Amino acid sequence: MNIPPTKAIYEENRETMVYGLLWLATKVTSRFFQPTAGSPPINAGDTLKFRLSVRIAAASGHRSGTARLWYDGAAIDAGAARDAGSRFNATIGSNPPTDYFLRKESGSFTLNTTAGTSKQFVDVFVDRAVGGNPFKPFGTWSKTFP
């Protein structure tokens, strides 16, 4: 299955601030991938929402398939112990750039400056022959900044 650039949207108080496409993976495997994007303009007191979506490539040899996003793991990106510490980096106000990890806490998707300890995943089934091949969300992670 061929997955085109994956859509990522940064929202600040329900306003889309940055919209970007990320290369996530070319096929579903047991390996972990770390999407990366530029830093959105976010201020203290704002609520940041990060929604990550996927669709299948029009030129893929497969019509449909399942995309998997690993998250909530440790921030280890290489080697035998690599884990699912999916994150992006952002500058908030005058603070230095900080990593924000995709986490699941108390049943909700959250953004946290601390990596997780127990990797999880979200599977999304995509089919380019259904509904015009729209982007389908893995989920929306959020954080309100003090």
C-alpha cells in the first residue's frame, strides 16, 4: 500500500493556523515512524489541537488498506530499543522550542512534554474508491497552555 503525504493540521482555539503534509510511511510495518513538521505560532493561554489524517495514494497498486500510527511510547528513535514516541516541536511564546508528544491520558488524546512509557496505536482503514478518497483522521490531540 502506498500512502501519500499525510495531512497534519495545527489548530489554535478552533482556528486553523498551520496546514501541512507530512511523509509518514510507505507501508504498514511493525516499525515506528516519527512525523516531523515546522513550528506553528502558538501563544500562552491558547489551546493547541493537532489532528493527523491519512488517505491512500491514487497511484497505489492497492485500492485500500490500513494505516497505523504508533504513539505514547518512549522517545527512542533508533536502534533495537526504538519506540513510538511520536511528537512535533513547537515554540510557545518566548520559551525555547519544545517537543510535544502524542499521548493518551485518562482516555483522551493529549499533547504532553513528557514521552509515554507504553506504546499504543491507532489503525485507520482507507479506500480510495469510497467517498472520493478523503483524508481520514487518526485522532485529535490537544493541550491548553497556561
